[in-house]
Amino acid sequence: MTKGILFEIGLEELPARFIYNAEKQLATKTKNWLEKLRISFESITTYSTPRRLAVLIKKAAEEQTTIEEEAKGPAEKIAKDEHGDWTKAAIGFTKGQGKTTDDIYTKEVKGTNYIFVKKHIIGKRTKDLLPSFQSIIESIQFANNMRWAEETIRYARPIRWLVALYGEHVIPFEIAHVKTSNITYGHRYLGKTIQLQSPDEYETKLKDNFVIANPQDRKQLILDGIQSLERKESFQVPVEQDLLNEVCNLVEYPSVFQGSIDPDFLQLPSEVLVTSMKEHQRYFPVKSNEGKLLPYFIGVRNGDYHAIHTVIKGNEKVLKARLSDAQFFYEEDRKQSISFFQKKLERVVFQDKLGTLKDKVDRIVEISEQLGKLLNLDKNTLTKVKRAAEICKFDLTTNMVNEFTELQGIMGETYALHFNEDAEVAKGLREHYLPDHANGELPVTILGSIVSVADKLDTIVGCIAAGLVPSGSQDPYGLRRQAVAILRIMESNSWNISLESLINITLNRYQALPVDLKINNDVKNELNKFFRLRATFLFKEMGIEQDVIQAVLHNEIGVFGYTVDKASVLSEKRNDDSFKNVQEALVRILNLSKHSHRDEVNPAIFETSSEQMLFDKYQETHQAYKTANKDRNADEALKQLGKLAEPIHHFFEHNMVMSDDEKIRNNRLSLVNHIAMLINDFADLSAVEWKQHF
Amino acid sequence: MNIQEMILALQKHWSDQNCLLMQAYDVEKGAGTMSPMTLLRSLGPEPWNVAYVEPSRRPADGRYGKNPNRLYQHHQFQVIMKPSPANIQELYLESLRKLGINPLEHDIRFVEDNWENPTLGASGLGWEVWLDGMEITQFTYFQQIGGLEANPVSVELTYGIERLASFIQDKENVFELEWTKGVTIGDIFYQPEYEHSVYTFEESNTDMLFNLFSMYEQEAKAAMEKELVFPSYDYVLKCSHTFNLLDARGVISVTERTGYIARVRTLARNIAKAYVAQRERLGFPMLKKEGEY
């Protein structure tokens, strides 16, 4: 016999961003809980709305599954006395297991005989086990918890009711003075109080009371509503998944409606309109079939279509007030000048220890200029880099960005064009915020790339010097994301500059400042550690294995694009049978070099031709390798090192490196060591787990 | 419904929920939360239910009476219930019905919004309440006040009177709102809005204000030394308003700004602690009353 089980947690409105994750936790935790309790079941279905999290378990067994278990007792020599009779210890053991000495059997465990009994663990009644679900409810984790009234529990929002049903019976427990029952509630305004007769009717009864408990169904209703408007009005509504998810989790019963905007507002930059709609009001913007913004928006009401015109009118009014504000800011801002806004940066703190935004911009300018020079940019471009860096933050003090912070950079570009800045410079302002999320698009222009890297370097170096090292989930300044961004930009532009030199430029900048920061070796080590972790993370994202990552990062992160190329070449050779010969030779050198110190090689005391041959080949290779290295050609560099393989094999075949003659021995070790240095310059090949042997 | 009727309706509703009806507190402040009726009384174990209208001054929001939505001084209707009742959302929605807002004809939502006031060492979790997309109320469960854990937790409802009125009266300009029959907000507040803006942004005597800040701060400390919690708190409010005036005038540099906020916060924290200690010495008298009731 089986029965359905239903648990529902009724809450004051959960933050939309918590809901999906909480429902997922509920599913996993329920499954683990049932398995641990050995209650078999047919299926688990979860539900979520802003006001409830629920799980329905279908066809749960009425008893735990019976299992047979072996209970281990004392060693046989303790369990039996000298006459072969059971001792008190043995009797005690069997009693404790609910058995008699007749049930005893012996078995060898690690060379010693022990006594055992077989236990049938007869399943308990499911009904008696279910109240333990209380701890599952209490264990759901949220990004933010709160307390309410006089309760000690911390939860996302106050719990207002609990449904716990096993068939038609209520499973008794209590959380925060809320007792379980079979009573749930429909939509806050449209629904009624619902008495559930059985778990199975949960979804339908809620639907009758204007609650769509399944989030997928709610999403589909929203999409259907949007599509029918698209067909009717011949326009397009680009639906972003994030916004759809959020809207879905702000309503229990979605009704899609269309509102209008005064077409005059279309003169505002489209980003302003889109931000007002999406970020502030959670509306979907509407576009023509040609992709132009239209003076409409799509909203989703939490309720039915009754009096929808009042709702539409209200929403239109709110959006109008917002856009009027924006228009006012837009007009006011454009009456000013860039220098007017620049002046205000002196009054905005970037970070307590790192000064104001003005200070930050000054640093960005210097770093950008040095970076530009290292990249051998022409004078004209350098001038533009400087200008872009100088004014990269001016829009932060505009009215518009003050009110619509999401528009930073976008307003920078828009206003810069208005104030007759160069178009490339203007574009650089917008791009220097890129990438604005993990895997986000990178700046396309050189100005955007340089200022983006300079800005991020300044933040990372400054914050870490100020002791704000990210730890665990704590990364308030988004340093990790920014470090990855720097590396990605370096790689995609194939910048021939090492990360270490960029860090030094930035550190020097800070050292020259009258700020209260200690730039010492600890800071350098911390930065080094921090960037290595980010580089490792990025390599893993690219599918590079840990051993190869370790091999290429053993010196420094270096010219990141080149380091990435080295990693790809090694990843390929690592599985390449034909490379086995080379790898064995090179790694043999590396292993032996660990025992030696560096001296000049003296060809005059070479004893064999293979020594001389290896030395000659080394010198030749050294030159060729250097050229390949300078060209940042990883494939060629490794190929050159490979040319040493045959002479190395010969060398080991025909020479006793550890010769009794100390002079000869040291000379040979020095030769080995010179070659090892060359190999290590490329990567620590001894760290690679070569796969071609298998 | 004019503003006067709205206030009467809200007062009646919350009075029926056993809230004390208090009057606005007579020291300048930026929000109803800063009234001692909220900030101090939400501390400690004693039950406390109160409702009042609070004129709230935000010098930086002054717009010379020219912006249809922004005011140097607006009005909040403030409700505090400690401990927070289990049916507080229903009580709130009922209050909207009393204002003629029928949830079936609108879209009323609770959208996550967490509140923090670093100056007062206070923070809370809750929502902004949306009425057809417009934010009309801040709904907060206090978690920390004056740096102390709120226990039991108070719930705070802050209705934006002008916002609600512009919805109810369907007006786009705040100055056109009817306070009572034949009298608009503009009639009463346009001139003060204009003059306060001129004063705040152009005419204030900043040397005097800097002096006042220090004097108020000193006096707050001096009063605290004599364990005079309420007088000390009044001076903290004066510090806060004086700081707001200076800040709006643009004469406080960024570095100094952090310093000023920290100074006010330290005062507020000490007062919060002293208030709880004082109530404790008195044996939390309102707790006893509850028991006897």
C-alpha cells in the first residue's frame, strides 16, 4: 500500500531571486531524506511561488524497506570461555541486538575471528517517521535570512502556515509557533482558504484559487500572453531569460498586459528607456520587426484581467514619472560640460584607503599611458588613450547615472559624443566597463581594452594592498571577476606584455602616492597568489588539465596569450605517441638537474664526442628557441627543444654523468643544468602527467 | 480622498489595532524612523505599537518647488508594531482598503527591498510595496537598531503620503494634491519648499552649521554622561539634520563625510545601549503592564 505525501511552507513574499534555488534544494533534500529513511516512492514533484515552497511525494510506501544487517560482536576468543561456552560478553552482545546465542555465527576479519548475528531491521511505519521533515524545512538555505516577532529561527521570510499531509492525515510538527495542518491559501486577493482532502489535489485546488504552483507553467503562461500580443500587434518582445524568471517569481497568477509610453520619450537614449522598464519596473520592452524600440511595454500583473485598465493606467503613470525624471536629467546634464562633472569626482570616495574617484582616474591615466607605450601605439592613438582614461569616470557624477547606476559607461559614451569628444574615445568610455560579467563580451577597441585593464588593475592592486583580499564567497569589489577579465583581454588581444610587468607598473604608481598603504613583498606575494588562482580557474574553463596548468605557470603568468598557447601545445603533445621520445629525454634532464648547481660548461674537458655534440646542439637550439620565444610561437619553441632529444639520449647512453672524476662530473652536471634552464623557461615539463605511455 | 482624510483613515485603522496615536516629533529629521518613538522604542523587550505622521526633511531633495515629485520636506505615515504580529500583511492591506484601494482592482505586490541606515546602525529586511508598479510603502522587519540586535523584532510600515495621494487623487504634480477641500499642498508648502531650497543650496551659514554640529555633538555627549538618554538623542537628531544641510550644500569632503557619519553613529549606538539599560533598571515597566492586562 502507498500514500501520497505533501509538504507546503507558506511564507510572506519570498525575494524572487531566492525561489528557484530554494525549490531545487527542497527537491534534493526531500529525495535524500526519503532514501535515508528507506521510504520507497514513485516520484517527487516540487512547486514554488513567492508565497510557498511545496513538495509532493507520490506513492510513498507505508513502511520502511526491511533490510538485513550484520552486527559485529566481540572477538571469538572473548566470546567463548575455555570450555567453548558463550561468555557474558557474547550473551550481552546478542541481547543488545535482540537475538539469542543461537543466532551467532563467526567470521574472520583481518585475521581474527569475530562473532556476528544477522539482524532483520523491520521497517517502521512511514507515518511515524514523517514529522522529521521539520528539519528539512529548517535546513533550506537562503542568501539572506531574517528574524521576526519573538522567534529564534532565521529564515528568508516569516513562515505563516505549514501543510503536512500523509494521505488524508496531517503530519504533526511545528516551526516558529506555526503548526502543520491541511489548510492552505489561494491567491492573496483572488483565492480562498483551502482545506485539502489529499496531497494529490494540491495543484488543481490551488489553480482553482488562482495560484499556478508550477513555475514552468507560470512561465509558459507569460510567454503565451506575450506571443499573443506579438501576433495581434505585429511587434516583437525580446524576452530575456533573467527577467522572465524574475517576473515569474513575482506572481502567483500571471496576466500579461500592454502599456503605452508617450512617443516623445523615444528621443531618450534607448538604454535609458530599457533600463527604466526592465530594471526598475520589470517590464519587457517592445520592438518593431526592424528592431526599433516602440512606445509600448509589456507588464505582468499578479492576478486576473479584472479592472486591468486601472492597472495599466497606474503602471503607465509610474513609468511616465520615471521617464520624465530621466528626461529632466538628460537635458540638465547636457547643459553642463565634461570638466564640470570631472570636478565632482574629487568628492566621491572610491575606497577609504584608496582615495577618491579623482585619485583613481589619475592612476588609470598613468597606467593606461604606460600600457600604451609598451604596446608601441602610435602617437595619435596614445593621445586618444590618454583622453579616454582621463574622462573614463566623468559620467558617474551626472544626474542620470546617479539615478540610473546601470547606465554607467553607456551615458559616458552618449554624453561624450554630445560634448564633441572623439568617437573612438567615446566608445572607449563605454567599453572600459567590459566585460561586465563572467564570460561577458570583451572590449573591441584598443582604447576600451587598455582603459578596462588599467581600471581593473588599479582596483585589484589597490584593494589587495589595502588588505581587502577576497575570501570564500566574500568578494565585494568583484576582484576575481576583474582579474579574469584582465587575463581574457590580454589573451584576446595577444598583448606581448607580461602580467607581472603590468602589476609592477600599478604597484609603482601606488608607491609614488602619499597614501597609507604598505607596498611590500607580502602584497606582491598576495597579488601573485591571487592572479595565479584566477589564471588556473581560467585555464580549467578552457579545458586545460591541472598538471599542464602547473607546468606552464611554474615561473610566472607572463605574456598570458603565449602561456595559453604553451598550455594548448603541451595538452596536445601530452597525448601524442610520437612525442614520447622527446618528452623522455627532456624530463630526464630536468630530473637530473635537480641535483646540480650552475657553473659554466667547459668544452675543453669533454671526454666524449656525445658530450660535445650535445653542447653544440644546445647552443644552436638556444638561439633558435630564443627567436621562437621572442615571436611568442609556442609550437616552434617546443619544436626547437625537441631537437635536443637525440643528442640527449646519446649523451646518457655514452656517458656516466656521475663520473668519479669530480671535475668531469661537475662539468657534465653543468651541461645538464644549462639545458634544464632552457626547458624550464618554456615550462616545467616534469610536472606534466604524460599520457602517451598508456 | 484628500490628504487630511487619508491621514484620518490611517489613524483610525491603526488606532483600532491598538496602536498609540502619537504626534510628529518636534526635532528636524530625515525620516519617521528617526523619531524616538521608533528608534528608541523599538529597542528592548517591551511591546510597543504606535502610529504617527512624520514630516521628514531631506535638504538634498529640495528642488525649489519645481520638481513634480521631489520635496525638501515630505510626509510619512509611520507604524511600528513590536513584536511584529503574524497578520501584519493583512492588517496593512486592510489599511489600503480603508484608503479606497481595492486589491481586486489593482496589482499590489511585495517586492524585496532591504533597508539600512548606517548613521543609526540600523538595518532590516522586507519589501517595498508596489501599487500598480508604484512604490507606496516601505515594509521592514527591523533586525538591528543602534547596533543592537532587535529582539523581539519590530515591523515598520512607512507610507509615503504624497506618493499615495498622487495615486489616489490621480495627480502628476505633488503641489496639486489636495490637502483638504480647496487647499493644495502647493498652497501650504510651495513657499517653504522654495525658501528652504534657497537657504540649503545658497544661503546657509556653513561656518555656523559646522559650529552647531560640534556643539550639538558635545551636548549629546554631555547629556549622555548624565545618563540623560532622551535629551542626548535630541542632539543626535540635530547633528544629523545639520550634517544633511552641510552635505546638501556640498561643503563636506568625501573623507570628512565618512568621519561625520561615524561620529553620529557612535553617539546613536551609545544612546541605544543606554536606553536599553535604563529600561532594564526600571524593570521594563511596559512589559509588566502587558502581564497585568
